[in-house]
Amino acid sequence: MLIRKISIGGDYKSNAMHYLVGQEVLGGSYSIHLIQQDLESESFKVWVERENEILLWKEFRSSMPISLEYNINF
């Protein structure tokens, strides 16, 4: 299942950081390409892209409060 959005932090509405696939980041120079769950390292990885370049930008360990939204295609 594809992850559409990840929110990091204990208070979803006021203090959490939200990352959404397609969102511009790093001053608009990159956009979020993929949010991936890595079962081996028990983490979530956020990949960014610019032109033909895709880079790992952030990694969150599952020990942090995390909320996920998945892509739902109707």
C-alpha cells in the first residue's frame, strides 16, 4: 500500500510535522517523491526528487509518534 502522508510528533494538530507526497520542500527546489516503510530498519524514509535525481532526505524511526495516511483509489 502506498503511503500518501506521514505526520511526525505527539500532537497531530499543533506540534506534528506533516510530509505529503508531491509537497515542495527545501525552498521549493525539491518535492517529496516517495514515503517508504523500511521493515528491516523499522523506519519510515522520505525520498525527494528534482529533475532526474532522487535522494533520501529524512528517516524516522518507529520509536517516534507517527501517523500515516495511505493512497486510496476509488
